[in-house]
Amino acid sequence: MRTRIAASVALLAVLASTARLASAKEIEGVRFADRYDAHGAALALNCVGLLRYMVFIKGYVAALYLGPGVKADDVLGDVPKRLEIEYFYPIKAVDFAKATDVGMEPNVDATTKARLQPRIDRLNALYQDVKPHDRYALTYLPGSGTELALNGHVLGTVEGADFAAALFAIWLGPKPIDVSLKSQLMQCS
């Protein structure tokens, strides 16, 4: 009898873990959880995508998470959101800083960029070198700011909905770094 109960409990545990894994999304062998708890705010996985360089080179995969009731079209608004990016190649911190500066320019005017520059500089100072399979996450919560984390370790937070909109616009704005990646991240909602 005890053996039968233990076997039933074990089977239920396996089924429960399989159900959780089935609801997560996988792309290029990288799995993203279906939910993320951001300081008490439950963010749901919207969709995942792959960024390619020169068609043949797989640069990284990303996942977009959104707060309850948030539509992908509203992602640049003052709404809870998270972007996780897992890299396939090593990248230096200084290159992240350059990419942030260059990536914002097509989506914000010069006056806005100048106003945001002190906060951009603060974010750029937080970046660290990454190696393959490291994962950066940008999590924005209204009233709290944009948190940068590397492999689950918080590196710092930069305040402002205006800053978050400019930063997330690098991937999700009118002129994203990659139109295909934006489409992949936005399409599932």
C-alpha cells in the first residue's frame, strides 16, 4: 500500500513538472519560463524570438514578458514588462554600452536623448562582460524603474517610464534593432 502511494505521488510530481515545462517556451535549445514574479507582479511570457546577424549567425534569443492585461502593442507605455536575452557569443561590457547608445538613437529625438543621457550612462556603467549562455534581463515596473540583472543577480535600477520606453524601444520600438526579432516577440499576444 505504501509503495503504491509513493509511486502515485512520484507520478503526480513528474506530471506536474512536465505540465510546467510544456507551458514554457523553448527556442534554439533555450527555455524561458512561462511566468516571472517581478517583486510581486506576475508577468506572463508573451513570446520568444531569435536575433540573427547576416542571416546565418544566431546572435541571441529573447523573451518578452508582460503584466496582467497588457497588450504587446502597449509595451512602450508605463506598463510592467520584462525582456530576457540569452547570448550565444561572448560580448564585452563596453560593447553593450555602445549598442545601447546607438540603439536608442533611431527611436528618440536628440532632445529626449540628451535628457536621458545621465540615466543611460548609469545603465551603461552597470553592464558586465557576458559569455555564451549568460542571460541579461531588463524588468520595468511602474514607479520602480528598470532593473538590469545578469543571470538572476540584480546589477542596478534606473528610474523613469521615459527611460524604460527609450530602452525597450531598442528591440520593440518603431525602428527596432531587428524587425524580425520584434515581430517574433510581439506576435504571440
